[in-house]
Amino acid sequence: MGKVHTLQSPARAKNIKSSEFLFYMLMVFFYSTMVGMIGEYRRAYLVDGLQLENNQLALYNGITSAIGYVMAFVYALILDNKKIKNGKKFKNLGLIFAVPCGLLTILTFYTPGFLENNPSALLVFLIIINVIQAGCFYFGGTVNMVAVVMSPDIREREQLLSFRGVSSAVGNSAPLVIVLVMGVIIKAVKGAEDNMLNYMLSAVLVGVVGTITMLLGFSAVHERITYSAEKKNPFEGIVDIVKNKHARVVIFSEFLKSFRGIATFMQPFIAAAMLGSSSKTLIFALPIGVGTMVGMLIINALLKKWGSKTLYIASGVYSVLINLVAFGVGYAKLSHTGGGTGVLEIAFVVCLFLTGLQFGASNLLPNMFQADILDDIELKTRKRLDAGLPFVIGLGSGLSGMIASTVVPYILYGDSSIIHYQQGLADGTEQTLRTKIMLLFFYTVIHGIMMLLAGLPFLTYKLTGQERARVHDAVVAQRGGAGNSNSE
């Protein structure tokens, strides 16, 4: 079993310097912007840009998900057994993968012209880019992992995770603004919209700034808790995680939550259908993004009175209710054939903001659950599984995500689809009324149902309150007995 070395006394004191905090938040923001650019617009690029057939997209999603599923185990094994140099486990990886992350953000929206008339070669190219991009962003994701080891103080760690969540959420939505503004500029210059060029130029901007801030951020942060580089048997680690009752709750919850990918997949297409173009996704995503940020602040404040478990379950109930309301308002707007829809439009935007509040809980609280479970596993096994725990949790969410991404093209478009979305329309509002309503249903109601189901497993979750504090204090004491305590 590996020894643990705490580089700072666990006394409740300020460990993270203001400049370090600032550079870290900037790094999180712009790394999340790269993630958001790929996550939000790659599907629109494939469907309306390259106009892949639904069976091609389903095959692409299925293959990339399956490969990612397998490679995640390899990546977790590498990370958990990475040789520690000068007390740094995450910092060097972040510096190494900063440039690849930026480059792959750009390449995601680039397709050589000679491939567009060769469907098989095009599919192979897209899959290769996706797999390489996923690997780079896995190790680039140490942007998020490093927060857990930046302070040995539980309160400071919780505050850092909270601010990280807000910065990540806002950064993830930033491409919506960038693409919208870039679209306006391109239209002014060319006299017409060009989404393919828009995506490429936006990706270049996002990739360059993301790379620079990752280099600056990782140069500034300090890892104050490090662990020995002793080799770990990955299968023993998986068994330790699966045996942990708290981890099983999160695994099952994330499995259910990831089916909401069916709903989030619809966002650029519902934006095109209701507003004319997927480049206007910001009009929908901005109120949700603002709601998410406000929701995180609300959750952070409510944590002082209620436990994370209670808030997560309550957020699931809230999600299904507010999404039903949003669907009702959106349905009334779409079905209204006369003028005077201004009130309904405003009401729908308000509903989107209110649905965003729930994202505050679903984005913030799982990170806190995982940080607490890492402590619990370390206390019981003396093993620190920073990559192993997310991998095992990802087994469940990856499986449901793979199912969702494989099925969703058949739901969205094609002759046998449920929604019957028409690809490549210059004006997306020309989609049929039925298509718009079905897009709205999957975008709102399905998301709400999945978040309700994701909260139910937490009815049996016990690592809260006094038990959570006891585990953390015990693991800090265990670290002190296992290694040396030195000032940084």
C-alpha cells in the first residue's frame, strides 16, 4: 500500500495564494471553453455541416464511445501509477497536453476536402481525430483533478471546487457567445452565413487562448498533497471502489444521469428550428448558463444549512417539474399561429433560466461527492485513486452515454426517425411544427426525467454531515502518520 505525504500542515489556514487562485480559475475557464466548443458544436458540424447520414453518425458515435470506454481504463492506469517528480502528479501532465488540447480543438472542425466525397475514408478520419482528441483531453483534464490536491484543508478545498464549478460552467458556455459573434462578423464580410467557416475560426480562437491559459495556469498552481508512486494493481483498485457503498451510489446515479445526453444533443437543432440557425444557440444556452451559475451560488449557500445529499435529491424533483413547465410554455409558443407571441417568448426564456438552476446542483455536487469518496477509500485502503474512481464511475456513465449517442441520430433525423429533422436547411425555422415540438420534448422533458432518476440512488447515501467530517479528519491523521509534514 502506498504511503501518503502531506506537504502542508492540515491546520485550517489559507494555503492557496490569490495569484495562484486567479490563474487556476482562468485555466479552468478556457480549458472548459475548448471542451464546450467541441461538445456543443461538433454534432452540428457533423449533421448540418458534413451532413453525415444517421447510420454514419450512429456508427461514429458508437465506435468512438466504445474505444473511449476501453482507453479510459488505460488512461486511468497510467495516471494512478504515474511516477511522481518533485511532488507533482498532475502539473507536468497538464503542461505537456496544453498544446495538443488546443490543436485538437481546431482539428475537430477541419476536414480535408478530398475526404468529403469518400464516406468510408471520411468516417475513419473523424473517428481517429475523435479518439486522439479524447485522449489529449483526458490528460488535459488534470486541470480539474489538481484542485483536489491544492489544499489539505477541507473547507478551502470545498470552496475551490465550488468556484471551479462556476468557472467551468461559464467557460463551457463561452463558445456560444464566440460562435454567435463570429457568425455576425462572417455575415458582414461575406454577405451570407457560413457555419463551417464560423466553427473553424471560433475553434482556432478557443484553441489558442485555451493553450496559453493552460500553460500559465499549470505554471502557477502548487500540489500540496502528493502520494507515493508505488505501483497499484488496477484491478484491486477497481474492486476497492466497487466495494465502497458510497461509490456505488454515485456510479448508479451517473449511469442514469448520462442518458440526458439525448436531451443535450438536441440543443443546436432546436435553436436552428426555432431561431433559424444553430449559430444562434446562445439565445437558448445563455439563460441556461446564467441559471447554472446562479444555481451553483445558491447551492453553495444552501450547503451551510442542508446536506449535499438532500440538495441533490431535491434538485432532481425540481428539474422534472420546471422542465415540464418549460415544455408547456414552448409548446404554446410554437402552436400559436397569430401575432403577439412576445409574452410567451419572454416566459420561455425565463423557463430556460429556471431549468439552468438545476445544473448548478448536477454540475457542482458530484465533484464534492467524489472528493469525499476518495477520502473514504483512502482511509479504508491507504490507496489514493484519483484517476481510478472517475474511471469506474465513468464505466456506468460511459455505457449510458454510448447507448444515448448511438440511438440519438435515429431519434433525430432520417426517414424512420421520431423527430424527422431535415438536414442543412438554410433557414431552420422551415422545419415542420411537429419536428419543432418533438425537439422541444426531448430537449426539456427527457432531461427532467433523467435528472429525477439520477437523484433517487442518493436516498441511500450516507457520507454526509458528521460522517463526512469524521472520514476527512481520520484520513488527514492517517497521512500524518504515514509520511512527513513539511511546509511548502
